[in-house]
Amino acid sequence: MTETNNGTMAAPAPQQSEEPLHVSVDDHESFMQRHLPDLGQEVEDATVYTWNITNWKKLERKISSPDFSCGVHKWRVLLFPSGNVTAPPNDSMSIYLDYADPKTTEGWHACAQFALVLSNPNDPTNYVVSHAHHRFVPEECDWGFTRFYDLRKLFQTSDPTARPIIENESAVVTVFVRVFKDPTGVLWHNFVNYDSKKETGYVGLKNQGATCYMNSLLQSLYCTRYFRKAVYQIPTDNDTASESVALALQRVFYGLQTSDQPVGTNELTKSFGWKSLDSFMQHDVQEFNRVLQDKLESKMKGTAAEGAINRLFVGKMKSYIRCVNVDFESSRTEEFYDIQLNVKGMKNLRESFQDYVAVETLEGDNKYQAEGHGLQDAKKGVIFQSFPPVLHLQLKRFEYDIQRDAMVKINDRHEFPYEIDLEEFLDEAADRSDPHVYRLHGVLVHSGDLHGGHYFALIKPDRETRWLKFDDDRVTPVTDKEVLDDNYGGESTNGLLQHQRQQVRTIKRFTNAYMLVYIRESKLDEVLGNLTDADTPVHLKRMIEEEQRVAERKRRERDEQHLYLTVKLITDQSFQQHQGFDLATFDDKNWPASEVPTFRVLKQEPYVKFKARVAQSMDVSTDRVRLWVLVGRQNKTVRPDVPIPDHDPAMTVEVVRTTMAARSTDLRLYLDLRGEHDKGHPEPNGNTLMIFLKYFDAAKQQLFGIGKVYVQRQMKVGDLSGVICESMRWPGSTPLRYFEEIKPGMIELMKSKATFAQSEIQDGDIICFQVEISEKDIIDLENQGLASSPVAFYDFLQNRVIIHFRPKDEQSMDEGFDLTLSKKMTYDMMSQKVGDRLKHDPSKLRFTTTQPNGQPKLVLKRSLNQAVAEIIQPTYLAHQTPTILYELLDVSIAELETKRSLKVVWTGLHNKEEGTYPFLLPKTSTVADLAEHLMKTVVFSRDGSRRIRLFAISKDGKRQEELNSLDMIGNLLDASEIFAEEIPREEEEAQETDKVIYAYHFYREPTRAHGVPFRYVCKPGEKFSETKKRLAVRLQVPEKDWAKYRFALIQEATFRQPTYINDDDCLYEHKFLADDVLGLDHMDKSNKRINGPYKNEALVIKG
């Protein structure tokens, strides 16, 4: 490997050669030509330096040559005579080229190609050489070869008549150096810590997975400043970026305009309605451009931007047929947004335009039927009536190859100029007042083949700015050669040196221009004119600047988090709204945390200052505020423990936490607010207790926080009656029952006549009261599955869980509703609650659990009557709301669980989907029973056998998987789709010598299966022309469409491309393997069914 002298790997392995009796090292020009390959760069300077070495074995571990110059740089050779390997064995000599100039200058670099040679001092044709090229920078200022050559072989040779390289401990080191010009400043750059904004003034776009095609087009549109200005003119003040393409695109453009970091496009693709998987599917740039332009055009209607896209990109062309001998012309004018030009067979862009407007002569058998003139000789062609200011030219790099019977990428050389005059391609009547000279503005490049690759854009943003390469998140300057020559396509040499044994050959370039953007010279300043501050929407700037401020604040908060403490404050108001245990919910994984006032406090902030801040936020005087620390008790409850003393002005908030609530990472406090007319807070002297009251309303099935009260330890529990009745405005005689909320699962009835001391009540305890209800009311509530006492209601709270329900056939994850249920509820109780919400018979609901990603998992069986806790099961994702899918059925779930609901797609005799038939049959029914029911439903063909075959489709969409007539339908997979066809009489009557094969439909690629596969009979000795006739009768395809069908033999086992069949071939003679099928290649006009692993869905933008 090529390495720096510190031993780290730095470049591909060098090419070495040992060449006695060949080119002499002293013949500098011939030696460089042989050993330094042409790298296609402009040479700034070249030099050769020779250094004589003697007393080799006495040399120090590291020596360096005198400095020598090349270009404006000084260099030297570093030699390690015994190697530079830290670990033994040191069996190789090491040698490097070192940049000898002072390395303190910031930002220096030099791009050099070099060959290091060690030769015999008496025979310059006896040598070893290695070459490399490198960008010398402060971090990598030397480059060369740690294992240059085996030391043993340098001192002795296997041939006793040959001289060793090192003879009499002497040798000659020769270094050949070429320093290259670096006009872009990024030649051989490793792009570590590269700053696109600093170097070019532009930033890139992040790639989401396979969105480079989108990024290249977006950069081109962004640099078309007239277009950017028009996008900014679309009103989006009230839009949401994730739902509005216009706003999302404005945000991307503004990011490119102002950010110094690559800009993300997730928001934009989300506004398209794309899911994350769509970002990993590569689409066609032209298709994406047209769909996006259509969407934006509709958004621009009725705004200041209306018509901008037409004015910018739309031209007109005329298709005509003109008679030669009579005065008659038939023509049609149509608009175009881009022009698709042929590449194959065309040397350059001008030839492609000439080909586009080439005139075809209609004569002989191909005469034109001219209205009123009969058959006439005629000229047919296309001519341009106008060209738009911005011309998008799509080079047809992807075409259908008739000989290969497949789509291929055309990598042929196709040249395009910086400037082109298109006036010769205009109609005679076209307006020529303004020159039609166009300048190249952008080159969109595809690197790869038909099945994938990478896109990037080369753009000249304006007259002054140089050409730039926009490659996803990186923007770099480029040379003219990188814009033009490197993207013409064609062939290049394999880069081998002349002396190497392999034959120098040319190889196809797979990187070439795919789309060209030209701007009319006379419109250049208007199209690329600078945007002013007023062109950017005010609301957009305000929105993004606010987001940036928030992001910066959050970043600062993260950086300073260790200095701060989070304080959560429970107030009487938050307690009154709380539905649950304790005074608030903090860490319940089944229930959202309570919304309580939260403060971010410096740990070293004095407590008295924090207390004053709390008082200010509550708009009360500080003397009315007393704060209690909440602590976690051993029984897992969180209650106020002691009030915080405020007599020490030096006590910090952190001291409060560590001394009074050491087990908590944050600080939880209760705000004890003294009444305006109270003289002071009761002192916690052991006799006065602060307790909290909750009220359970059986009618409303709710728990209300009433507030705190102070009581004496010797008071009786029943003495609370007066305070409660006054607070609730109830008559004083209202009968009450009291319960102590000890902990979840332990709610105990209290004795009214017992004292608080006897009841072991302490500060922070909670007492729940309830108005006594009659035995009849208790029975009524319990019959409805409702709580009749706090004990039962607290049990519900302990087991409550929020579940999200949404329809199973609804694609959107946002649809549905939430219900709060108890984990102890049964399937039937859950079904009742959902039925009440949907106003649907609960017995006709079917539920399916989901996976963490929301996809269906298992259909729930009512017969098991599971508890909700079993249904939802613990999720491994924290605080994720369980989701259950529901279906509205026409039959009861009880009936459905003993029967099987099936849908059968009927394709009849002619392989066409004629209808889908639903059946509800006992699970014990067989496939034969299903066939009998289907026979009573479908209409048979007069020419058919009146026998049915039931089958599923294989995963690849190419074969039928026939169902066994004896199998019970209850054992069929739920996800399997069932098809049925009438067995053709031809198959019924097939001879033993006939072959029955599988056939399927696809379009262009064998993986793009569509329709329903079928079986077909091959006859011995039958030419395929006859086979096709029988196929046409079987499939009943219109003659016009049948002419477009092509037929191929698909052989999966051998991984071959489809073998297309000629009329003279005999299909029967092929030795069919198990996976071999007949493929019918044609477009799917029905769009009903796409099979196989790849779904060729069209690109859609929704937002």
C-alpha cells in the first residue's frame, strides 16, 4: 500500500516494476512517458532530481535529501534505509516525497504526481520504481511507499550474472515530479472539513437515500432565479410546510439562500405525500420535473406568480403534413416544456435538433390521404414556432433496444456546446426579431446504468460565477473539461501504462449528460437577475428566523444542561384538574404526564431568588408563597414532605434537591399559597397536618381535586364534613364516606369517628370522599360496568390505558380515535365501548393488533375473550400508544369465527378479471366445496369445460399455485388472495405428448409482473406463429393491441435475460425447467393488479 511516513494508509497500492535492460533512468523524457501515466491534468512544472547514496549499511534510520524545486514549491526525499515499519520484520526499504517548504502557512496545498526510483549506480537500466499522485497539505505533507522494495532483493539477485540494485553499498535515488495546476482548488481533495459555502458561496442538499435525482433538479431550479422569485410569490402565509409543496419548496430555497450547512428535504418530500420508503426509490428527473411544475402551476393560479412557469419554460412546436403537389396542409400546434432529443447515432446537439425536425416523405404505398384530394405525396415533420427563455433538453440516454429486446442506457459520445444558435430550427413565420442564441446554464449528469446510479448537477449560476458541481450535500468548483468533455459519454482508455502487459483498451463511460439547461442570451440577465431582500416573503423569513432562534436556544440549553435543574411545580389549580393518583402524574408509562408549571433553574441560584421568581409568575406577593418538597415514599407514591426553609439566603436550589429530595434528578415542589386575608402559614409542629382532599363523583365517573386543608392530629375524620360541605355548597347533613389513598391498589375506607392520629395520617396524605349512594344505585352502576366507589374507580385508574383505534382498510395513520379503557376489561367490554363510539353493533366488529410500525399483526379472536392487558401486551417503545385496527362487518364475529370469509377473483376462460365474489363458509368446508358454491355464481363460457380451478399467485407473480380440493378453507392463509378460472377444454383434452406450461404478463422488465398468470398447452412441432394464434383466441385480446405484444422465454434458474421468441421458433422444443415460464410483454392497460417484488408505481406529488 502507498502510505505516509507515519505508517498510515494513504493511497491505492503503487504500481512497481523491475526492468533491467529497459529504458534508462537517465533518459528522463522516455522514462516519465513510460512510468508516469497521463492523468488528464494541466502540468504547471516538471523536474527530475538525482541523489547518490553511499555507505548504505551505515546510514541512519532516517535521512533526507537536499531540497529541490518544482513549480513554486520545494521538495525533498525521505529515505528509511531499513524500513519505516514500527513492528518487525523490517524487511522493506521505505521512501517518500516530502513537501519541504515551511508548513506553518495556513491553507497551502500542492498537487503532484511523482515516481521514486532506486537504481544501480553503474547501470541506469537496472532499477525499481513506484509512482503515485497526491494532494500535499499540512495534514499529509509527505507521501510515498512504506514497503517500497524487499531489502534482501536489493542487495542480491537470483541471477548470479545480474548486478544487484545496491552495489558496493551504493545506489542512486531519482525522483520524477510533475506539479499540476489546480484551477478549482479541489483537485484530489479528500473533502474532510470542506466548507461549500466558504469555497463557492453555495450549499448542497442532503440525500434522503435515493433523492440525488431530485436534489440535482432542485439546485437547477434554485439557480434559475426568475423561477425562485416566482415560487416566493405564491401566498403561503397560512400553510403548513409538511402539507404544502409551495411552502416546503420556499423553505428549501430560503435554506439554500441563507444557510451555511447542507439543507434537508424531508419536509418537502413529506409535503409530496411520500412515505420514507419513497425516498429510497429513484425516479426519472424529467418525470419529477413535470409533476412538480404541474403542481406549482396550479398553486400559482390567481397569484402574482401566475403564468411564470409558462413564460419561463414553455415553447411551441408545429406538427405538420404538407402535400407536395396540391395546396393542402394539416397541422397541429402544441406547447412543450422540454424537448426529448435522440443521442444514438447523433454526434452532437445540433445533429440531434436536425434529426428532431427532419422531414419524412410520404409516397408510394405510404401516401397521405388528404381531405378532398385523395392520396397524395406529402412531407411530414415537426418545426418549432418559438423557444422559451429557459430550454430544458432531455437527452434520450435510456431507450428500448430492439436487438436486445430490453431497455438500455445509451453511453455513446454526444457533444454539446456552451453556446448554440437555434434559429435554423424555427418555422419561416416565427418571430426572429430577438436572436435565438442560447448559452449553457446547467448539465444534469447520470452516472451508472439502467438499473441505478447517481445524479449530480453542473451549473453556472450567473455570468460572473464559475461553473459549480452540485453533488448532494457538497458544492465544488469545476473546470470546463469537467463540464463538457467528461459528460459527453463515449469511451476512454483504461489508464494502463504502456509497459504493462495488459492491453491498453477503451472502456465505456457510464457518466454522461442526461439533461441540459440552456438560457436565451438576450434573457440571461432577466432569468438570472439577482433577488433583492424584498423578493423573499416576509413571513418566510420571520418563520425561519424564529425556528433558528429556537434551535439555537435549544442547542445552548443542551450544552448548558449540566448547569441547570428542572423544577416542576404543583399548584392548587393543577391539582384540581388532575385525574389520577397523588397530586400529579409524573412517570406513568400508560398515562401522559400532568401539565404543571415548569422552571429551568440554575443549580447555583439562591432559593430565595427562585421563590421570588415563582411568586412573580403567579402574580402574588412573596410572603404568601411557601414551597414543599415532594419526595418519593417507600410505597411508590410522591407526596409533599416538608416545607423548604427560607431563612438562609445562601442556600441554593441544588442544595435543596440534594438535602431534601436526593433521589430525584429534578425537583418537584408543591406551591402552598396562603389566603390573602390569612396572617401566615400554619407551622409544621407535628400537631397541625396538611392533607389533600379529592371528590369521587359516581354519576360522572370522575375524580376531582378539591384542595388542601389543615387539620389537627386529634380531630376526627368525620370533622371534615363541615369543611367539605361548605366548599362543595352542600347541605351540612349530606352523608359522606371517606377513603385514604394510601397507594395504587390500596384505597381503604376510613372510620369517621377515628382521629387523624389513630388513622396514621401525616403531612401530604390524600383523603377521597364520596356522597353515600343507595344500594340500588350501586347495583345499577356495577351492572353498567361502572365504579360505585372510589375503591373501584381507583382500580380503574391503576389499570387505565389509552388505546388508539383506526380502520384496518384506512391507509392514513392519522385516522381514528383514542379511548381510555381498563386493562381488566374483556374483549366484549372493549368491543362495546368501540361500538358505542362508532354507533355500530359491537358483535359485528373485528379487531387486529398492530406491530410497532403500525402494520397489522394478529386478528383477535372473540372466543378467547382476552383481557385488554393481554391484547395490547407491553410495548418496548416507551410511551407509545397501543394501536388496534377495527373492521365493520356485515355478520357477527361469533358467526365469523366459526366460518371463513373469502373473496374469489374470477378470471373466466379468457384470463380477464370478470368479478370478485365473497363467500362465508364453515371453516371445515373444503376447497372443492368452495368451487361448488362458485359454480352456482359465475357464468361459464359456451366453449369452456365448465370445470373450475382455484389457485393463488406465486410471490413473483409468474405462476399459479393450485389449491388442493381436499384442503379445508379454514387452513388457508388469511393474507392469501384466491383466484379461479374455467379450465380450457384444450387443456382438458391435452394429449400425453403435449406440454402444459405457465404463462404470465409483464412490461419491459420480467420483475414488473401484472395481471393473473395462466396455464397454456404447447403442441409438438408447432411454430410459434401458430401458437400465437391459439393464444390470441384464448386471451381474446383486440387485434390492434395484440400486434404490440411480444413473447419471451423467462429462465430464472440460469439468471438469463428474457429470450424473445420469433415466429419460426418452436416453443415445445425448449426443455422446460421447473421455473421456466412464457412471458407476455405488454403494457398493463387495466392497472388493476401489479404483482412481483417491485411495484412500478408512478411518481405522485399530492401536497
